Amino acid sequence: NRYQTMNKNLYYFNNHLLRLTKLIDIGKLPKVLMLSGQKGQGKFTLVHHFLSYIFDKNNYDLENSKINEKNKLFKDIKENYNSNIIYFNCGEKKIKIDDIRNLRIELQKSSINNYNRYIIFDDAEYLNDNCVNALLKTIEEPSTINYFILINNKNQKILDTLKSRSIEIMFFLNNDEKSNVIKKIISDFEIENKIDINNTTLTPGSYLSYNKIILEEKIDLNDELIINIDKLLKLNKQKKNISYFSLAIHLINQYYFNKSKDKSNTSVYNDKRISIIKKINESNKLNLNHINLIAEIESYI
């Protein structure tokens, strides 16, 4: 429950929120917004706050950027509890052209109470060419009630044709800002912290995801690296959750970051790190034999 309520507080980008609320208040919100920046900085949380303001202004504390418990969107908007919000997670679910075609049909209908409708594409960079082309046709159709919010986490290059139809807002936190946000979250929610947040480039979102996994799966970071990699990659296959895979990569990066403090062997350790991550990525894509993979990784370590 603690993790589920964290996005009720906006720890950064308050100025972005104020600009967006002013645009909505004067009826000047762009039809297509693209929020671009590293995953886990708080772009989706910002969208949650923005829509909470739109749909229930009386129960949104704009001065302190907080969603009150009585707010109609206090629950996670990813669950589509509100029929005027349509959410797609392009990273977790492979969006097909039929999904876009069905969306197009849905958007041609009137919305409930004639409220504006907001369509969110999270991890929009994973949309394939066919989906993007179909989406562009949908976006370009005349409409007074449909607004698109594209969250570009920059995990891969997003198609220029989609960027060209959007008003793009860039998001950036430096390492000190990321660390400060994480420390504030730990303090505010009294989280049992299992991750060393010093000398790390983790975003707040990544920290929360990884720390939750470590607590729930009882992962001991004092165990040998290969033991934790083995466990996380098995969990990734079982639960189909990319966060387990990403945490394994993070632990490898941290392990070799600490090793490379011995500057005489920096290049050697970096080569090993790159080789291991390459093997894991290949395994994830090609579904290679897990036992052989772990044995090969262990030989590198």
C-alpha cells in the first residue's frame, strides 16, 4: 500500500505542472503532448497529478502538488477506472495495429458527459512503424475532445513523424537531484532501504521498483553477484516483469563500478561488464538456455 500511494506526491517538476494547469484553464492545451526524458524521473506521476487536477480540481492541492484522498483519480489511472482516460503501456504489452484501429473507433464515439478525453501512451518509443502511422491518422482527425499524452522514456529512438506532430517537453534530473528525491521518498514513507543510493545514477522510479523487488523477493545484496543474477533472471521469466531483468543489469553495473575504483584495471572490468550485459540481453531476446547462460556469466565474473 505504501508503494501504491507514493505517486500522490509530486517531488519534482512542479513548475511543469503549473504551466500545464494554466494551459488547460485557458483552453490552450496542445492536442498532442510528448513528455521526454529518462524513465523513472516522474513523468507519469506528473500526468497523474495533471489529470487529477482536470477531473477533480476541488480535491487537488495545487499549491502543494498533492492528490487528496477524495479525488476522483486517487486510484491509479493505469487501471482505466475513468472512462475518459485511456491508458496504453507500450513497454509491457506489445501494442498491435488492431489496438490502434479499435482506439480510433472508440474515439469517434461521444465521451461521457461530453468531457474531454485523454489518451496516454506510456513508453511510446516502443510503438512500431505500422502503429505509429495508424496513430498519426487518428491524431490528425478533427476532434475537440481528444487529447494525446505520449511518454517517451527514450529507451530507443522514437519515430520523427510522431515527434513532429507533438509539442515536446523535456525532463531532466541531475544525479544530486535524483538522490535528493530518493532520500525524501525514503523519509516520507519510512521505507526500509536496501539499496546504496550513493554513487548511483538511479532515478526515483527505478529505485522504488528495485527496492520493492529486493524486499518482496528477499534478495540479499551481500550474496555473490551470480546468485542474485540467477534468481532475478528466473523471476523475470516466471513473472514476465522487465523490472527483474533491469535490476540484474543494475547490480552488474554497480558491481563493476565498485571494482573499477582500482583504476589500473578499469578497461578490463568495463569489458567484462559489457560482455555480461550483452549475453543477458541476447538471452532475453533469443530465449537461450538459462543454465548455460549462468555458467558463462560466472566464468566472466
